[in-house]
Amino acid sequence: MQRPYTEVRVADIPRRLQAYFKARGYYDVKVEATGAPEEAVNGRVPVEITISPGPVYHFDGVTVNGLTRLHPSFVTKRFTRLSGKTYSPDVLDERFRTLMKTGQFNLLQIKPVPVDGNLLRLDISAEEAKSKEFGFWVGYDTYEGALAGVQVGDRDLFGYGRPVTASIEVSQRSYKGEILYQDPFFLDTDFVFTARAAALTFDYDGYTKFELGGRFELSRKITKYDEAALTLSVRHVKITDSQIKPDFLLGPSGYLVNTIGLTNTLDVRESPYVNPRGFLIGNTVEVASSALGSDIEFIRGTMRVGYYLPFGPKPLTPGVVVDESTGTPFQRWFRQSSIAFGARAGIIHSLTTSGSAEATAIPIDERFFNGGATTVRSFGERDLGPHDNHGHPVGGEFFTVFNAEYTFPIFGELQGAIFTDAGNLLPTSEDIGLSDMRYAIGAGLRYKLPVGPIRLDYGINPNPHPDENFGAFHFSFGFAF
């Protein structure tokens, strides 16, 4: 070893070697390291390392105690497929994290116990979390105005760990009701099944819609960071009021749309809700077809890429705060800042109509809209792109959004931000590209909360068209992109 000799480094050798051997199944490995500085020659200290690996252990059996409401099988079935396999602390850690994410436990301890030679029984102690929950919220959004909601739920339906929640939200523009059911281990596999039924009335600029439907999703982690899902959606949509003129810009005003789709998300961000670091890539594709009973037919795809870079040092150990008190005041300030980049695009194309009629074959509520608090912030919500004769946005079939944002500390949890956005919205999918790009430059404030920031932004339009505003204010919650 070409590193300076210290007692701390010598004491760390057994820990590192034990981790190496345990990862390969040697659960009972014993390692000793002894330094002899009095025998140093030419500045080199000999270190004697003794390793007793013992046998390779295999998983065998599970016991659970501490459960009063939840069926023990909810826990034991997560470990059934480990029986006979080589011991791995990483596998146990992954199973532990999976169970904790269900929200069913306040405390969960997994203790391997050697039995019958080289077999390990897993003794699990659990403390259940409360299953019933009730919550409410009030807030304000620049587009929706004042809003309030209430939610009730049971995380442990019938004792099998399958949560169901019901929520209602009312805003100055909308009424929403939703029932959500989830099976985190569908048919005792690693697939997650989610079913959602919802009803919605929303008053957009130019039209009002009523929507009733359901969405079913079967998702699975492919790797630690990559997740894929199969989706099926059934929705009835009716435009109940419209000021869009001429009428043909509205498209079909009442229809049943049934889609099947695939999504894939690669998320390697650390602390995605507080101070994200890393990148995110997401893609979706869905098809509406008469074979599914849909009144309209189209194919729609979206993509998203984000990269997030805090300038502070990366913690070597998760959960350990790095000491940032060293350096000049500017260096300490700069290490608390971050930069983020984002890019999004989407396209929808009719499968039954082409040419000049294609742009209105897609109903207005299925089209894309651009502009607002999470896209190009020099425009009001949905206000970028094509409009009717009265200035109401009518959406488009292709869009792009590009964002860059630098965030810096002001005081405590209060942050400032400067940003630039760019994007477009084109009326037809038969003429796509980066034409008619619109831009924003602006600044804002952020107040950090454990679940995301409260944001106030003002974006300036550097080259407004005659029918466009100079800029727009946005007050919202969560990250911009």
C-alpha cells in the first residue's frame, strides 16, 4: 500500500475485507489486521492480515414477529425465491428497501441466523405503521387559482398490504375525484399493479371538458435505476362548453379514447425531491385504436431528458452531510448553488387522416400545449403556439421545450434562480422541427421544503410577437423540470 500508515487505516482493513467476502457468501468471515510500525524499513510498515473465510452460506427459511394486522405472508413471500441461493448482503438490503417503500412499517430489522451448518435463517422483526390516513391541503396556482383537497386512504386493505386511497380536489377551474388502488407485489412477483379511476371537470381557456375514465398500469424495475411499464387507459371525454372559433379547430367534441402504451424511465438522480444530482431520461409511447374500442385513432410519443448538478462536493456516504465550512465566503456560497438542464419533446399523429384535415382530426384535449410554469416561462399557461380568432390556445401536434436554470442560496431555505427557456408548438405532426421557437429569460425565488420547492418566477419574452405579452409571472410548487 502506497498510503501513509495510520492506526485508523489499519483498523479499516478488516471492515473492507469482510465486506468483500460477505458479498461472495462468506457470512461468518473473520479478518484481523495488525501493523508493526516498530519493524518499519525504509518508511514501509509491514501489516499482517489473517483471514478465516469459513463456509459459503445459503439462504434457508424466514421467521417474522411483531405483526398484528398485516399477514405474515406479505413479508415472507418477498424472501421465498432466495431459498437455496448464496448469501448476499446486497440482496437483503434491496429487499429491505423494497419493503420499507411500501409504507407498511415504522421499523424493520432483518437478522441472518446460522442454522444447520452453512444455512442462514432470516429472523425478521417488524413494527407496523398506521394503516389509515387522512390528509387535506390548500394552495394556490397561477393557472388554477385557489385550490383545496382532501384524501382518505387505507395502506393495508384486508391485511394484504394493498393500499387504496380516495381524493377530491376543487380549484377555481376544476373539480377532480379519484380512487387509486395499488398492488406492490402483483401475483407475488416484482411487478407493481396500479389502477386508477377518476372524474374531472376542467375549465380551460376557450373550452370546458368533462372526463371520466380509468388507467391501469403494470410496472417493474429492470435495474436499480431503470423502470418500465405497460399501460392501458379508457376515457370518455366530452367538451361541455366552447368559445373556440371557427368550430373545426375544436376537433371531435365527444369521444371514447382507449389507449395502450409503454413507458420507460431511467432515473439515476440522488435525492430527487430535495437537491437532485444526476440525470433522468423518460420515454412514453401510446396507441389509440379502434381495435381497443376507441372512437379516435392516433399514436403519441414523448421524451424527457434532465441533468442536475449541485456544485457542492458529493457525499461519500449516503446521509452524511459534508462539512462545507472551509474555503472563502464565495466558495462556501458557490458550493450551495446548482445548475440544471432539461429537454422535452412530443408528437401525436392521426392514424386515420392526413393532409390538411390531419391537424383537426385530433381532438383539442388530446393535443399538446406549451407555455407556463414548467415549460417556457415567458408565456402564460398553455399560451404559446396556435390560437383561434379570439386568442384562445388550440394546441398542436408537436412540441419541444429546452430549459437551463442556475439556483443559488439567499438566506436559510430561500434560494434565487436565473433561467432561460426555449420551445415551440407546431399545429401538425406532418411538419415538425425547430421552427417558430419562442424564448424566455428570467429570474425567480425558491423556498425549499422536504418534498420540493415553492417557486415564484417571472419570465421575459426577449422578442415578443405583436399578439404576445412582454412576460409572465408563475407561482407554483415543485421543480420546473
